[in-house]
Amino acid sequence: MDDIRALSAQLAQDPQSLVFLRLGEALRRKGQLEAALRVAMNGLERHPHLADAHDLYARILTDKHDYERGFDEWDMAVRIAPHHTGALKGLAFLYFKVGDIEQAEAHLAAAKRVEPDDPSIEQAIAMMRKGASPPEPSAAAADSSTAASPTAASSTAQAPQGSGLDEARVFAGLEGANEGLLLIDGAGRVLGGALKDRAGTDVTDTVAAYLAGVSQEAARTAKLLGLGAWTGLSAEGQQGNVHLAHPTSGALLLVVRERGMPLGRLAILAQRATLMARRWLEQQ
Amino acid sequence: MSQALDMITRVRGVRGAMLVSAEDGIVVAEQLMEGIKGPAVAALAASLAGRLRRAMDAAGTGAAAFWHLQAEQGALLVVPGAGILVVAVAEPDVNIGLVRLELLRAVEAGL
């Protein structure tokens, strides 16, 4: 607690200093997550391009089980500093949580290339291969001497599952209701609909996990450009087209169709699906 | 590069165009109207492109050849090339088809 007082005093004396990184981490370790969050956010406002600040924010969000935003922040940290091992380990942890072992291993391997002598990375890779969750990153790269990492909240975390609502009814009557329409919440959990790839394999959970955070990122991009609220995202793929919409602020709708369906028509179909999803969500 | 950006920004309603490194979201070249935060938009566009690519790969639609973020007061249009994203920021009433063509041309011409 003395540390926290001393660090708070230092920060009060010099609000522009980077001491907020140590204060935020100290508060996080004490479990004072709301206070840690405020410190991290204030620091980020002053240092928006500092990778360590995004890393700290991500660790606090992850402690609060806000994995979607945690992913965004670690993703941003790596974009600012591609060799940021804290962020690489954080992304590995979150990829593992959604069941994407390949991406988790790739991120740990990238961290190992940066810090080949860090035994914790090798240990995390070994744990992951045994099926256990790698440790949740807890120390900023700038402060690697701090205490040992706490273990993840759940060592058997699996990909997000459906919510148990009557999901088959969301898009009842709409073409492709069970293979090309998907409704998820902000954390990438399936609310309704289903997706199958061209081979007929169910890819619902995987796609849902990857889409977690897209809504927030689209909103941030539109806001940054002064474009107001985002209303949709259309994409032409080599074998199919997709349209994303958000029926409510917390939900995301994905419509997938063959390449032959023009984006304009896809947007109309998405509008109909959005209305159905909104009504269905209101009834829940 | 600047010629490719010229062609895109000549389309009426386009407020700016950028070439962005798909890998790290860094601006490679830009022609933007004042007030557009190029580096921040580039980072977010690259991040969004990465998420979209992973989701579309998983959905079996293949990589995105063009994507378009629609918002109340404008749009962000993106064509991914080899390691590069060609990005346009546009007004809401822009001719999307025309911008899409110019973005695709820029990529086909190898910038």
C-alpha cells in the first residue's frame, strides 16, 4: 500500500510521467481493478501511442474478464510495437481461450524470437501443448522484474458457447437461416443462427470468436474519422461475400452468401435479418 | 504511388486516400484532407482488415478483395493488395462503385 501511495504522489507531482504504468500495475496486483483502470485510461489519454500503456490496460481488462477489449488493446500494442512480448503473450493467452491453438503458438513463438532467454515463454508453450492455459501475462515489458504471473482464471477455458436461448428461431423463415446467418454478442458468444463453410463444416464458433471486437473496432474507426456511428460493413471475398451489421449496440450480425450475390443485395438481406434479430433480442 | 492516390482522390466525395502496410498498420503514403488522423486510422484499418481476414477465412469465403465500412456521415473503403491496404475515406454520397474501381485499379497497377 505504501508503494501505491508513493507512486500516486509521484504521479500527482508529474502527471505526464510514465509512473502511471507502475501505479496501474500495482493497483491491478492488489485487485483494485477500478482504480487501476482509471490510472491506465488517464495514462492512455496522455500517451495514446505508448505500447506499454495499451498492454497495462489490456491486462486490467483481462482481469475483469473483458477479453474482447483486452484483445483490442493488446492488438493495438503490437501494432505500435511489433516486438512487445507482453502483448504477444497476452494475445497468445486470449487466442488459447477461444481455442485457436495455432495462433496462440504463433504469438508465443514470436515472443520467443524477441526474448529467447525468457523461460516463461517456453513454459507457456509447454503448458499449452499439454492442454493447459498459458499463464495470463501480468507484467509489462517495461517492468519485467515484477512479481510472478498469476495463473489464468480458468485453466480449462474453451471457445465461447451458445447462450442457451432459443437460437434456431432468430432468423426463422429467412433464406440461409441455419448456414449463412449468425448473431453474436460483443464477447463473440453465439446468440443465434449458424454458419457452414463451403464444405458444409460448421464454423459457427470459430467465426464468432474472430468477430468479437469487430463492432468496437468499426465504431472506433468511424468515430476517429468523424463519420458518426457505423451502420454496416460489406466485404467481397474470393469465394463469398459477407455483410456485418449491429442490430443493437451489443450484438453483431453476420450474413454470408455466395460470391454471385452482389453486395447491394446482400445489404438488403442484412437489413431484413437485422430487423428480425432486433425483434428477437427485444423478446429475450 | 502518388499517381495511384491522385486517381482515387479525384473521385468526387473522396476526402483522402492512403497506402497502409497491412502487417503493421503504418502509413506508407497518404493524400488526406486536413483533420483526418492518418496514422490512427491506418492502424485501426489494418487491425480491422486482420480480423475480417481471419473471420472470412474461417467462414470459407476466402480473403477479402474489397471491403467497405459504412457510417452515418461517410465511409471507409479498402482494397487489400500484396502486403498493402489501399484505403479511401469518403463522404456519404460518394459513388462507391467508382471508388471501388479506382482502388482495384491501384492494386492491379502494382501502385
